[in-house]
Amino acid sequence: MRSSLARPLLALAILSLAACPGPKPGPDPRTGPGPEPRPAGNVVADLIKVPRVVKIGALYYRQGGGGGVSPVKITVGPNDDKVAEVGVREQWIGGTGGQMKSSVWVAAFMASTALGRELVDYSFSASTTGFVDGPSAGALFTAGMMAAITGAQVNPQATMTGTVNPDGSVGPVGGIPDKFKGALKLGYKVLGYPVGQRVQKDAEGNLVDLEELASQGGAKAFPVATIYDAYRVLTGQNPPTRFIVKREAMRLPQAASDYLIKHAQSWQDLQRKFKDLFVQRRIANQEAISRMNISQRYMQSALKQAGEKQAASAYEYASRGASFAFTTFHYQDFLLQLKTAVETKDPALLQKKAQALFSGSVGSKATFERIRKLPPPVSVDQAIAQIGAYSLALENMAYLDGAAELYRYAAIAKARAQGQLTSTEANMLNRAITYMGVAQGKAVKAGHLVGLAFQQGRKFQLSNERLKSISSQISQMAAANLAYCDTVIIDGLVQQTKQPKELFQLTITNYLAASKNARASLVMNRVLNKGSWQWSLAELGAALSSYLHSSMMLTKLYAVGAFAQMGGQVQKVGREQALLDMLRHAEESARQAAARAEQAVGYVPLLSRYFYEVGASMRQSGQTMQVKALEMYWRSSLLSQIAVMLSRGA
């Protein structure tokens, strides 16, 4: 995505919300939250027998100035049906906006998983008054739900603002000075704000130090980095302690490393093939030359990682190098075809090119067939490997479909117009070819990584019902995230640029994958038998993919302000400290999820270790790869969480 389209996104946060009165007097508001404990000991919260109610106050501000507090009642109760129960109760019809409803879903998921439970273990509801909307009560709602689950008292004079990212870190919001001023007028004494946002502009454009503002009003303001910080601000108590495995536990065994190094070689062969073809047929195009150089740098990194015995990152970088070589060659090849079509006045040449390019050359059906023929998993590790493989295979199909749609959207029409492409149409064609490269990478990687499952562990029996329950929980989170993406980002871009909505839905890479995998059954019907155990594994893989990609979209364009070109490479991060804080927490969260998997299953799934190692390597690189490292850590965490869920149904 071009930076000219990404920059306005930092101003798209609408209303914002955060915390208020509790049912009983809480901790001394003058003391504030306690220090963060060192992780030690695991926790799985108790189930509850009767509903528990927590009253909080959600901070808001009005564009143009003025802020206040909107009362919200959080109720967490038992859930005997074991299906997702998350609701919003309104004082008036339509009083609660879609963004706030989505934030309640996200908070319920984050609160339950943070305490070692699942979304379906409790019923959740939030009761609102008046007309409220916005995503910025996420941290508050999560802390309030955690307090209800643990039975902790909330501080009636504490409130905060901040969104919640998929790793449990707290993201940025707007209008904080006005929110704080409104809360101070109502007597709040403990205020929380997203870490890195201490100095903000108020409605008049003046810079305000939030901690000084709070002090002048007889209160204290605290930076909030994670949902655990949010819990401390709201309750004045430390959250239940967590167990995090040592980094050594995330290392791949030698057999898995050897397997990955072997397959990294196949990526090197593919990269060399398309690099040689590119040199043979190259026309003058500086962008393509630059991208082929990126391909070469990825491959050099892969060789370096292999030499340092970092097999997972060596494999990942090799796959990226091959993908860049593939897309660069085909984009140049398209330009040659376009030139010939114009010179010969034969636009049918482009039609033939499209048919050749989108005829299944990336092997999507073959990949599905290979995974489908695998025997039923006899270990959680094998189940995780197949879920991960289906996730990648479905992403392959999503990008393949997106590429074809983009190609039809611009290429053929321009052939009839004597080949005169506008910059937007050229970018769309570039993106279409890029999607082909991404699709190729996903297909091949799915076939490779499905073999990354050597563990046997405890007895395991695949349960379709259990798979459907897990898939439903993650699908609900993906749907909530997509609602965020539509209202916070897509609709804002359409309004600001006057461009068609379809353009952004097709050209924002993460949105394309998230939305198509939210409707993955349309694709699965082509290659799998509905109701089969393979279908259930693929359905869970689709939910995982949709959730991860919608989360990455929100993180890039909202939480850290990552500006990217249409080719997808992140060029700049607007909130560098926020990214670094998220990376730190995401890495810890991956090891926390791994600890739970080790406790429940007897080992950390190999695919979880793979993505963790890749994330650790990317974290040491520039901002382009650091943003991608977040996704790798999240994949590791979610696969470990799914392993725990599967073990409970075994």
C-alpha cells in the first residue's frame, strides 16, 4: 500500500473508551498499580458458578473537543452450553456502534486466553448507556473481564484508554487529553494511557503531558503496555502470575532442522531459475532490478542463517528470495507482453498471458491433494502441522483469486486503450503479479511444513466437534477484526480518497487474505469433502489465517503506523517504540503459550517452534522484517493455544 494512502490512517480513530465505577471500594487510588511480577508458575483460572458484575467507566471524546465517561457494566457468568456467548446490551436501539461491539468480542477472547481459559468457558456481556462507539475501550474491557473472572475488586476511581492488539499489548488511541480532562472533572484519580503516548495534542492543538495533566487534577497517570498492566491499573493488584518457558525450549530438534535445510535448497534452486530468466529477458525497469536485488539479499540471508544453524529462518528467507524472483520475472514478462500487444494492436495477447499465468501454475490443487491424502493425525503435533498447512494452502487460493480479480480489473481494459496505464493501474497490475508470487510461496511452503511433525506425545483422538468449537471461537475473533478493518480503515480510505471500496479490499494484502479466508468454504468446496475431518482441519486453518491477517492489517495501519508501498514492503514505521514494545510482549506471549502447550500436551508443537525461531530472527532485522516478526510470534502463540484446546478434547 502506498504511503500516500496510509498516512491518513493515523487520524482515523473515532471515539475512545476506558474505565470507571466499581461495585465496591477498591485499592487506595493514591498508590496506583503495583510493579509487574516476574513470571513464575502457571495459571488456569477457575470456572465460575454465578455471574459476576464489574462496573467500569469508558472514556470518550467528541471530535472538536470535550470528553467524558460513559458507564459500562461488564458481566461474566458460567457457560454450560460451551458455545461462544458474547453480547452487548444497549439502553437504546443502535446505541452501541460496531467498533465498540467488536472490541467487546476481542476483550472476551483476550481475557479468557490470558487466564488460561477459552472463550466458551464463560458467557460475557457489556451493558452500555447512551450512544457510544470506538475501539479504544479494548484494554479497559479486557481488564474488567479479567477482574470479573478472578473475582478482583476494581478501583472505582480508575479508568484508562487503549485498544488491544492480538498479542495482548495495548495500542494507541486519539483524544486522550480531552478524555482525561473529562475524567478528572468526575473525580477519577488513577488514569491509564497507551505506552508511548504520554505527550499528546488536545483539541486546541496544544501539546499536553498526560502525567502532568493528571497531577494538576490530583490524580496519577500510568503508561499501559499490556493487558496485564491494564489489570493492575484497574484493580491495583498484580494479575495472576504466568509461566514462560525458557528460550531453549523453543529450539527445533536436529531432525527438524535437517528437514528444513534440505527444503531450503529447493527454494534456492527456484530463485536461481527465475533470476536467470530475468537476466535473459530483462527490459529497462529500475523497480524490477531493485526487487531482484531484494531477492538476492534474502537468499544471502538464508545462506548466512543456515551457516549459523538457524534452520527455520534459513528456510523462511530462502522462500522469500524465491518468491521475489518469481514475481519480478513475471512482472517484467507482463510488460513485454503489454508492449507487444500495443505494437501489434492485438490485446488478445494479454488475455493469453493472463490465462497462462492463472492456470494453476502455483500448484494449489496439487498442494491440497497432498495434504488431503495424509492419514488422520495421531498426535497433537501432527494435527497442528496439518492445520498450519491448510492455513497456508488457503492463503495460496486467496492470493490466486485476488491476483486474477486485480488483473481483470485493470490489465485487459488498458490493452484496449493502447497500453497507456495510469500509475494506479500499473500498481494494481504489479500487485496482481506479486500475489502470484506470494501464492506460489504459500503452496510450496504448505507442502513442506506439513512434514514438520515428528512428535507423538500423549494419546490423541481427532474430534470433529472439538475442531468446530475451536474454529468457531477463532472465526468470531476474525469477524470482529474484519469489522474493525472495515470501519476504522477501509471506510476511512474510501471517504478520504473517493476511490472505490473494491480497490482497497483487493490491494491491501492482509485484508484480501483475511476476507477471503473468512469465506473459505467457497474455496474448500472445490477440493475437500464437506463434513470430513480434513474439512474440519482446513476450516480451523482458515479461521487462523483470517484472524492473523486482519490483526496484521490493524497493527500495520493503526497500531504502529507502518507505511508500505503497493508492493507490500514496509518502508517506515510511524510509532517505533510501540512496535518494539509489541515485539517484546509478543515474544513473551509465544513462550507463555508454549508453556501451556508443554504442560497440556507434553511438548511444544514443532510448527510453533518454527514460527518462533523465524520471528526471533526477523526481530533482529530492520523495521520491514520487525513488523513481519509480530505475525510469526502470533502464529507461534495461536498454534500453541490450539494445541492446548485440542488436548482438552482428546
